Amino acid sequence: MVLRLVQFKTNEGSRAVAALDADAKGRIVNGVATTYDLARGAIAQGISLEAKLADLGLGDHVDIRAALSEGRVLAPLDHPTDSAHLIVTGTGLTHLGSAEGRDAMHKKLSGEDTLTDSMRMFKLGLEKGKPKAGEEGAQPEWFYKGDGASVVAPEAAFSSPAFAQDGGEEPEIVGLYIIGDDGQSYRLGYALGNEFSDHVTEKFNYLWLAHSKLRQCSFGPELRTGPLPDAVTGTSKVRRGNEIIFDKPFLSGETNMSHTIANLEAHHFKYDGFRRPGDVHVHFFGTATLSFSAGVKTQTGDIFEIEADAFLFPLRNALGNAPASAATVTAL
């Protein structure tokens, strides 16, 4: 059974969780205000999310489409009391075809006919990214994006920093996790994601990749439980006013990846610091489709729209800008 969960604010301003049917009709989950509370309850009882939902039952109907249009839908998972206990990370060069754009960005000026670091990493994933049972797979490229304060709700605007060179979309599948009191990692499910990044900064020098990833992100609107389909087909669009300036398909799921999801998870959660009880983890699995690679230069007001066949709703976010702010250090 596949559950589809959405977090939202009611018309009165309180938080609630809705479970959706296949037609996207929602009903409020009784007894919990957040997906976090629902999952923590299931973990404590040693049961599935589906079993916990059945135990709690469903209440009033809710129109999620109306909530989306009114800006009341939240990310489908957060840490309800402390955003510092939500960790956003990702892995790159994980999808078949993803190395081509990255390699073009990082070609050495000498023109030597040698593999770049990007191509070496991609080749390693092709060779050892899908290990057999009992084997250790290749370690992927990994990066940190931020904490819960970096997450932007569906339909809300990204706030690109004043020093940014670019703000571009990255359509991806996201894994959503909670660490139980036993220190084990529990995957709640998956969501559509936009791993918004600064590709101009990254292109200047690959060692600036870490800087380019310290941007906001968005995922949702829904959390889909159960296994991810082997093949996920979607589209990524950039709208500018009444015009669509970019419209390309993207592929995900393990059929279209050089790594298994289990291998990416193993290399993330092998670190003790990422198994701290109560923490939330949001992990982006990578993409092979970027408007930046097609020569698009985004502008303030552009709207990113990502949809995929495994999910009911598209993920939409506009491009906005943050005011300049001075970072000062004071000696004590």
C-alpha cells in the first residue's frame, strides 16, 4: 500500500496532516499535527506508517489543491520544534547521463584527453554503485546543503543570496528519514525535490561545489511511502511570464541510476553523527537534467515546475532574491 501524506495549515492557522487517495482527495489524520509525530509514533510502536494511520483513523475532508493555491501547504516532513535538527544533504553524479553536463562544466583548459574528476567519479559509480548483497558499494559524491531553515515550502519563492552568481533548478527525488531513539535510520518515503543550486559558482572551479550547494531547496508537496518505482519519468519546466523557456524530461529511479538507493543511504548513514536520535534527514538523490546545461540564465520571477508520474502534484517555486547582508566577525 502506498500512502501519500501532505502537511498543511488549516484555515484557522493550526497544523495538520492529510492522507490522500489516488484522486488526490485528502482527509485529515486524527491525533497528530505533523508527519514527524505520526512517524515517531509508528517507530515507538514498531509498526508501519500505514498501520499507525489505520490506528489513528481519518477525519474531515480537506481540499489540498485549494491549500496549495492559498500557500498553506508545508514541506511534507520537518522537525516541528528545532530546524537545526533537520539535515539537508545530497549525492551527485548518480544518474545515467548526469556526468555529461558536469564534465563539460569541469573540462580542463589544457584539452588533455584524460578523465576529469567528475568522469572518474561517475565511472566508479557505474562499476560499483550497485553492489551485490554483502558487498560494499562505491562511495558517491556527497554534499551538505543546510538545515531546516533552508527548506522552502511548495509554491513559495526561493530567496537567492545577493552574492549568488546563479540560481538554477535541479529536479530530483528526495529520501525522507527520521532517526529513532534506537539510533536506527527509518525511511518514511520519497518526495519530489528541487535541489536549487548556483551552477555558475560551481562551474568556475569544482572546489567551489560546496559553496554552490549552500542554497535553499524545496520538496513536496506530498510524501509517498513504500518503495520508489524502478523508473520515474518526469518533466522540468522554467516559466517566465506566459512563456515556457525550458521544458525537458528527467528520469530517475534505479533503472536510470548508476547507484542503488540502498548504496547511497549506506554511505550517508554510516556516519555516527547522522544517526542522532530524533533528527530528520532530507537527502537529494541527484539528477541528469538542468536548464543551466541548456544555456538558460534564470531571472527573478521565473517559476520552476517539476512533476513526475510517481507523484500526484507538481512542485512549484519562484525565483526570488534576498537583500544583501554584511557578515561581520567580532572578537571577544
